[in-house]
Amino acid sequence: MELTSAAFEGQAPIPRKYSREGDDVSPPLEWSGVPDGVQAFALLCEDPDAPRPEPWVHWVVANIPADARELLEGEAKGVEGQNDFGEASYGGPLPPPGHGTHHYHFTLYALDQPLDVPEGIPKQKLEHALSGHVLDTAELVGTYER
């Protein structure tokens, strides 16, 4: 699979609009090359450059419909989990000022079945639910610096 965005190229800066300094809306995403048998998608966005042992979770989405091939700007199309800002929604980049360039990994998972998960599920529980159901993955990495 391939994951892209009309808002930014891979390994390029994410526009301020999609950060917590801007409008804090999720960027548009599109994917292609979906494998046969997909029953749902899940999406995680994380910042492994956060100054802590675990990556900072910016977005958790489960049960994106199998026929979806995009998420429009500000759209989730599924069950949103809890991010590390304590919200069940997208939370855009907001690295510490002067901490250098941070990398935001948007990872899309093609699944062989929808997941039985509640709204507000944390990343760790979603990852457990994904186990054994991932047919393919795609990743898009954007950067942000303050």
C-alpha cells in the first residue's frame, strides 16, 4: 500500500495549519494499492522524537470503512482513540520549542476484519487488537519544528 497527503510530501514539513499552533485539523490522506480481503483500516500518528521514552501519540483511528481510500481534511471516518493530549481526536504537532525537527509517522493498517474497540481506546489497546489482523501497512512521515 501507499499512503500520501495532498498537504505535504513524505519527509517534508507538515503545514502549520495541521499543527496545534494552527487550526489543529487532521491533514488529508489518501491510500492506494489496497490488498484483497480488506475489511477495515486503522490509523496511528506518532512522534518518536518526543522527549520521553514512548512516542507521543497524536491520532488513533480504528474501523475506517473497507471501501475508504481517503480521509478528507479534518475527517476520521471511524472510531477515534485517545491521543496523548487526552482527547479522542486528532492532535497536531506541537514539539517543544528549540527541540529540533520532529518526525510524525502516519501509519495505515489494512485489516482482515473490523475491530471490536470502543471510542477513546488508547494506542496500546488498539495495537493489541490489531495483532493477527494486519494484511498490510503503509507509512507517511512528515516533519515539524518550532
